[in-house]
Amino acid sequence: MPDPINGRGGAPRNSAMQVAASALTAQQSRMRIIAENIANAESTARTAGGEPYRRQVPVFEARRLDGAMGVSLAEVRPDQREFRRDYDPSHPAADADGYVLRPNVDTLIEAMDMREAQRAYEANLNVIETARSMESRTLDILKR
């Protein structure tokens, strides 16, 4: 995967950039998981009485980055909350009582989570831009 800081392979140049780059990658993964949840919010089981899509939840962990602490996606866990139940005996996925299980995805919560992930992503981009600017100014001062 290309380095989010300079678009080429290799490690970020300083610890502030390393931490922000790790957070960018983590938030990118989070947004991908949220998008999957939204895309499957109305899916049903393929067989009568089967389980539908189960909401996925990203779990992050701190990781050491050359003396600084960054973040990474540790795992993706299924949300264990109950599925929604709708009465629709004509639906192919209905159980013997006529109920269809629907995913445990609330699109409003997913939309709020997506917005939060986008803001975190933007904040980390700002950290990288600020670090680049500081590095550039430092080099300009040293050249004099």
C-alpha cells in the first residue's frame, strides 16, 4: 500500500506523520466497514428462518511506531445485538411463524459513525499537512 504521506513506498518521515498515517489507515478501514453495514442494512437471509447480515464493528488497538504510539485495526467483530423481526409470512425468508429476521444495522447510527470517521480522517490529514509545513519551514531556516 502506498504511503499516505508522500504516495510512494516507505515509512513516514517523522513520528507525528507516522501516528497520523496510522490513524488515516484505521479510519479508512472503519469507513469501509460502515459502508458494508449500510449496504447490507435491508438484506435478509437466503433461506427460510436463516440469519441475515450481522452488523460488523471495528476494534482498534494501539501499536508502537518507532517510539510513538499509533493505531491499527485489530479485528472486526460481529455485533451481537438482536436482529429486528418483521411479520411478513409471504417473504421467502420467513420462519414458521411468519417472521423475517432483518439485520441489526441502524442506518442512522451508521451515518453518524461515518461522519465521525470522516472528521477523524480529515483531522489526521491536517496533522500531516501541518507536520509537512513545519518540516519545510525548518529546512528553509537551515538553508539560510
